[in-house]
Amino acid sequence: MNQLKSFFLFCSGADRTLLEQVPTDESKYLGIGGTIFFTGLLAFLSAAYACYTIFDNYFAAAAVGLVWGLMIFNLDRYIVSSMKSRRGFGNLLMALPRVGMAVLLALVISKPLELKIFGKEIDAELVVMQQEVYKEQEAGIRDRYAADLAVLEREAEVLRADLADRTAARNAAAAAALAEADGSGGSGIRNMGPIYRAKQQRAQQAQDELTAAEASLLPEVAARQEAITELRSTIDGEITALDRSSYGGLAARIEALDRLSRSSPAIALAVLFVTLLFIAIETAPIFTKLIAPRSPYDHLLAEHEQAYEVAAEETITERAGRLRNHIRYQTEVGVYQTTADIAAKKAEIDAALRRRREELGTLDLGLG
């Protein structure tokens, strides 16, 4: 129990030496430390699940999740431990950037866990999304060959229409000749006279034209029909060769959850509540320190920090004084030394000038 208590106090970032002097604050920091620890644990689970959906490997997911959880744990511990209880609006100004970072962390942590919580609904939506993707892929393949297929079908249809017109013309000519022969049409006279022979000749001519057209056009129709069959076989082959692997990556699951939220107000509300829950968990230690009154630990910590601050200020002031004195000493000594050097140099120059004048005076007397 003592080890667990020590661990939670470590998680809270409190100074154990100071906290031992004010044991009444121990429960407060135990709660803060527990919240930070479980936030890190949730971050571990969140990252591990997210990585498992990517790598599909338990060891890789556990390793990445552990690193992420420790990073979030350390960051939360720093955020909370760096907050100091102040008077007035100092607490609020100090807490704002920390709250913003805590909300951001909560959003990052909550998303993979939301995917796990709504896993069954997401799996059902992924099936629909997968079918939509397959239909789009199939439509893309069919669109790519649609122009060529339409040209072949149109050419084949034109050739068939030509043969149909020739067949209809042959049938009409043959029917006219027959009607002329039995008297049911044409001149209305039942005989095999010249009119019948003329119509029969036209019917035979139409038959010859149809036979010639069939000999030339039917192979072309067959060739185009074969090309159409091959093209459709190619389309079916490419559709069959499409990648039908599982559709369930992290991005796809996030998109599926977003689609479910847009289509179902209940799921959207549930996702919002889960996100708010994680935000509340992540920001709870910060708000606890923000709204709690200054406790004995805070006063002791402020006194402890002020002692260091005063000592540091004294040391800095003392060093600054010594530096000013040293600079003053060096400056005044330098000025005095320079003045003395100038005076000595002037005396030396004056003596040299006197000696020179004396030498010149002696020389003038000798010459005189």
C-alpha cells in the first residue's frame, strides 16, 4: 500500500519532502496522481489499438502504445506539476495554455478508443463502404472500355440493319411476284405473264443482292461480335482481378464513424459524450489545482521557492556589486596611472629640451 501511495504521489509531481511536512494535502495529490496515471494508461490502450489496426501485430502495437502512454503520462505530469497556486487572475492565465493542451491530448486519445467502442457498428458500415468502393472500381473499368465497346456494337448494328433492309426488300419483291402469280395483288390477273416475270426477276435480283451482301457482311458482323466478346471478357477479367482485400484501416474506420455520426443522431451524441468524458478526465487534475484554495502545501512550496529566489537575488546583487567595484577600481587606477605616465613623460620631454638649449647656448659661446 505504501508503495502504491508513493507511486501515485510520484505521478502527481508533488515534492515528497515538502508534502511530508503537510500530510493533510496528501489525499489531494494522491487523487491527482491517480488521474494522471490512468490517463497515461488510457493513452497506452488508445495508441496500442490504433497501431494494431495499422500493423496487425500485437508486439508492435504494444511497443508503440507503451512509448505513447509514457509520453502522455510524462507530459500530463509536467503540466500539472508546473502549475503553481497564485492569487487573483494569475491562476486562470497560467491554466489556459495547459487546458488547451489537455483538451488536444484528450481528443487524440479518445479517437482510437471511440473506434473500438463503436467497433460493431463500424464493421457493418465498412461492408457498405467496401461495396461502394468495388462498384466505383468496376464502373471505372467499364467506363474505360465503354467507348470502344459502343463503337463495335454500333458498327455491328449498322451491318445487321443493312442485312435486315436487304432481307426485307427481298421478301417484299418475292411477295409481290407471288401475289401477281396467284392474282391476289398487282394486276389482279392470275397468270404467269410478263408482269409476273418482271416481278420475279426483281425478286431474284433482290435475292442475289442479299446473298452477295450476306457473303460480305456476315463475316464483318461475326468479327465485330467476336471483338465485342473479347472486350467484355477483358472487362470481366479486370473486374475479377481487382484487389478484394479487407477494407478496414484506421482512416477507413474514422471515415465510417463519421458517416455513422452524420446518419445517426444517437451515435453522434454517443461519440460526443465519449469525447467529453476523455476531455473531463484529462483536464480534471488541472481544474482541481485551479479551483482548489491555497493549501498548506502551496504556502510551503511558495515559501521554499521564495527562499531560493531571495538567495539567488542576493547572490546576483552581491556579484553585481563586486563587479561594479572591480570596474571602478580598474577605471580609477587606470586613470591615475595614465595621468602619472603623462606627467612623467612631460617632465622627461622638458628635461630633454633644457639640455638641448644648454648645448646650443654653449656652442654659441664657443663660436663667439
